[in-house]
Amino acid sequence: MVLDCGQQNIPMINLGVSGHRFLLEESKIVQGIKAALDAIEAAFGSPPFRVVSQLAEGADRLAVKQILKRENSKLLVPLPLPLDDYLTDFLDPASRADFYSLYGQPGPRHRSAHFFG
């Protein structure tokens, strides 16, 4: 995959994220995510990341937040349903707010897509 940055094409690493909703020892999981990202950057020279996630509660959001801290990271959110239907899965208002903080954040670092029939 290549990221179009104006006049230059920069190789990009695509990362898919999926995991459990309920997590134990989140700090250890975050350490593992950071270590994995550091290893990828060491092996490939710090290319930008594109993370693909449906922003489910738990592991998805935890990983996405860490990846988006990296320079030039982008987010692709392929939703399996129309947004309003998908949001019915998040009953807690704080969870919906967290979803929107990632999904709807403006700027060139984020991109959203909807895939449903």
C-alpha cells in the first residue's frame, strides 16, 4: 500500500485490529501493542500506519488509540451496518462518546468508510 502525500508516495503499513471486548491488565496489553509497533517501525523504517478497525469496545479501541499516536497514522472504519444501527451495540453513553471521539475526529489523519449491503 502506498500513501499519497502530495508529490511523494510513501510506503504504508496496514494493520487490522480485532479483539476481545472485556480486557484484563490493560497496561500490559498497551505495552505489548507499543512493543509490536516499535518492532514494525524498526524493521521497516517508521512508515506511516493505516489501522483498519470497526472501533468495537475493548481491544479494538485500545489498539487504535496507540496506533494513532504514531506520526502520519490513519484510520479506516469499515462499518458492517449503517452507523445508527451499528451504534445500538454501544449502550453506555461513555462508550458512544469514545466511539465518536475516534470515528468523527476531523483532520487528515482519519478516514471513514461504510461497507454494507
